[in-house]
Amino acid sequence: MSKIIVNNERDIMITIVIATKNRADFLERLFFYYASVNFRGKILIGDSSDEKDLNQLKIILSQYKNILDIDFCEMPNMNVVGCHLKLLDKITTPFVACVTDGGFLVPSAIDRCVDFLVNNHQYSIAHGKGVLFELDREGPWGNIITLGEYMPLPAIEHDSASKRLHHHLANYSVTMYCVYRVEVWKHIWQGMDSIEDPGFAGEMVPCSRTVICGKAKAIDCLYLVRHVHNRRYRLAPTYSWLASQGWSKAYNLFIKYLVDDLLRREQLTEQEAKDFVQKSFLFYLRRAINDTIKNIAGIYPYPIQNTISKNRLNFKQIIRSLPGTRQFWRFIKDLRLGAVDDLSLSALLNPRSKYYADFMPVYRTITLGEKNNVQ
């Protein structure tokens, strides 16, 4: 595929990496968005799709080849870890970010993260705020029915690698969607093909190695908007994960990689580092089990906080049908938006929100960009 850079006013600093399978329609939505905001970085795709979806995606790619800088790589029968490993040598920019095909990274926020990392070398990663949303139908386009803050993005600023690792495991967060220094990104994936467990290889080990390498910065900007849908890839729940065949072998490799990374950065004996990692992992495990129990009990509605129940939604519709209530609720929402850091849908749609300008192109893409094609 030909490479065309739309805007060369500054050097291309970022590559967005996407590992995908059988979701050409979601990638079409993503391309529509990045074209609409004149994204200036590179987009690197590792695709393991079946033939039908692959052919559909090639048609979509042909429509954007002169608009976006897309490097498309066919990777049949490849899992997520394999895709990322195969794509490492294709990343030529100094910074990289990963996103699912159902997520949007805001270009202005990416630029702020890159600028921060350029000037703060003790940090490995940076990110802004994130939100999750659900639609009223299957597929990539529709009306947003729930939206809430995406919590698992890290802010870790301890000076020592061991303290950062302990904080990370005790307050587990997913670093994968942050802006990375490319050398850190390439390091965290090295050797992951030796771990068969997808939870360790595709997330836990790379995320933990990330915070050992350096600090994690949270910047006040809208950075990630991610779609929660039924076709997304999910890891096994904790109780199934712990009982899975080969878990012990994967766990020992998890310990090995983190111990090796710690020993490169701190004056510890191998046994001290191993004891530290094992004890820190217990903090992770305790929280993971507690969250799983809350999920089963229906107490903790992850991944979208403050999800509206069907009963509550019906009650809201009844109230809205009463005379004068729309004007009243609009007045109340305007009062609420005195707090400009609100990440509710009503706040993001208000022009007075400091996140409005970055959210609206995503919102238009989701609800209007291809709405006429939704059956």
C-alpha cells in the first residue's frame, strides 16, 4: 500500500498500532474518524481476519489510501501477542500507542502526551482521560445509551522501579492504551511468545514491565473513547484463569521477566526481587478476586460506571414526557457543568465543557458518520 503523509508541518512522531480480526466495519468507523480530524500519524494494522472480512477491509482501505498513512499487514491465524511481535519492526516513529478497533485516540491529546514525554525522560508513558460507551444496537454506529469514565489508566510517579511495580499491581491498571516511547514498547513485548497464557502474555507482563521502565503520567485532556460491545475480545474471568492449564508455568515466567527487569534498575539480589514481585502479585490477586465477586453479585457494574438500568431508563422517559420537564433538566445540567471536568455524556455534549471540542468529532462519527448505513 502506498504511504501518503497528509500534513508534514512537523515530523511524524506517533504510530497507532491496531491488532484486529473480523471487524472491518469497526475499522471503517475508525478510518472515517481519523480522516475527519486530519490525523497526521501512522496507522499500523495487524489483521488476522477470515477471507470475507479481509476482502471487505481491502475495499475500505482503498478509499483511504490517499488520505491516511496506513500500513496494513495480513496475519492469518495470528493471536494478539503474535500480531504485536510481528509489527514491532515496522514501527519507525519515536512514539507509539495501541488501541482496539473499537476505540478512538484523540490526536490533540496524543500530541500533548508526545510533547510531555519529549521533555520528561523519566516517564515511559503518558495518557489523558478516557471514557467508555455503549450503543443502542449491535455494530459500530448508533446512539449512545450509556457513557462513563474509563478508570484503569495509570498515574504512577514513584522514583523507584520497585515502588512503581508494587503500586501498579496493588492498584492494577491497563497501560496498553497509553502513548509509549518506542524503545519501551518494543522491550515489553520481547519474549512474550514464550508465554502461552493470554492474560499474562497479552496484558499483565507487558503492563508491569512498562512501569518498571519508567513513570506514568496522567494529563488533563480527553484521550481515549472506547466502545464496549459484544464482539470485543475478553480475557477469562479470574476464577477460570487461575484454574486454567498451564497457569503455573505462565506465572513463573511472569515472575522471571519482572525480576530480570527489576535487577537492571535496582540494587537487589535475585531472591529479594523475586520475593518482592511475588508479594506484590498477591495484592493484585486479592483485588482481582474481590472485583470478580462484586461482578458476580452485580455490585460493581464494570466496565461502565453509573450504567443506567432498564427500570431507571423507563422512569426517566416517563418524567421527560411531562410538560416543562425538559427545560427544567436542561437548567439543572447547565448548573452541573460549572464543574468542567465532568465526563458524563451530557457534559461532553455541552460547548462549555473543556473536552467538548475533542469529543464531538468522535460523537459525530459514532452517531452520524455512517448512520444512514445502519439497518
